[in-house]
Amino acid sequence: NGVQKNDRFNVIAFNRDKGNGDFMRSITHGFSNNISEINNDLFSYRNSQELFQTKPYSANIYQALNEAISLLENETKENLKAIILVSAGMNMNTAGAPKEFISAEALKRNIPIYIVKYPLNGDFSRKDIEGIEKITYGELIVPSNTRDDYHTALSLANAYCNMSARHYGQDYKVTFTSLGKRN
């Protein structure tokens, strides 16, 4: 729903890095719109023996957003509609890019950020991630329960249909201040 014939989706998948490198590690070959390549990358990764003993569903979401924004540097503004981040868990409080920096970078490029909590059991706290989507005119999509795939996908489809309206200033607040006397 809402997908225009000229719309292009580029997907990149990240996971936490257990080693001493970046906080996030791409498990796909960069951004791609080749579905079979993405599936192959994800399938081969899923079969690896990598296990996280603590908070297995969480990652540094701000760092993933930071890397996504930096990968979009070479794209023309016309090609950027939104960043949609899908995560099974929510943000870990680790070192990395702060929320304020990510928000400023996204606003500078007019990119709203949509965060989708993938419906899967896992650690979840709204306070760890909430706010970045409001600042950038995006949306936080959280399932009503941990296994509600259908309504989560429907919420994302509805958000996608309304992205252009939201992106171009439909969400705003006007405040007036006057130093004059009342009446």
C-alpha cells in the first residue's frame, strides 16, 4: 500500500559486533535492493554460531542510525524519503552516537526516522529510543503484543502512505508570546 512505481527501497542489516571493531557490523553487502542477495546474506548469517548471552535482542540503535545516515551521504536529496529502522529489541545504553547528534544529522538532510519494534519477545523500553522519531517527524511503531506481526506490518504500511504528508510539515506546533497587556 502506498508504494509508488518510482519508489526504491534499499535495505541494510546490522548486528552488534562482539569484537573490538565498530559497535555495529553490517551483515549484508551494504545497501541493496536485490531481495535474493539480502535473503542470502541474512540466511548465511542466521546460521552462524554467534550468540549474545546478555540482552540478545538489543543493539546500539543510535549507532546503526548514524552508520545509515553516513551511508546516505552520496545519495541525492530527491532519493531520500525516510530511514525505517526495524529492531527486535531496543536500544542498549552503550557508547556511540548520541540521540541529539543523530536527530540533527537527520533534520539537516530532511530525513524522518521511523522506528519499528519487530514483534518478537525481547527486552524493550520505550524510554531508550522514544523521541528521535518525533524530532525528525517520523514515527515509533510498536506492536500491541509481542507476536502481532500483522498489525505491526499494517501500521508500517499506513505510516508509509502518510510519510510525504508528515515529512513536509504536517506535524507542527505554533506558539505565540506577547509582552502586551491582556485584552
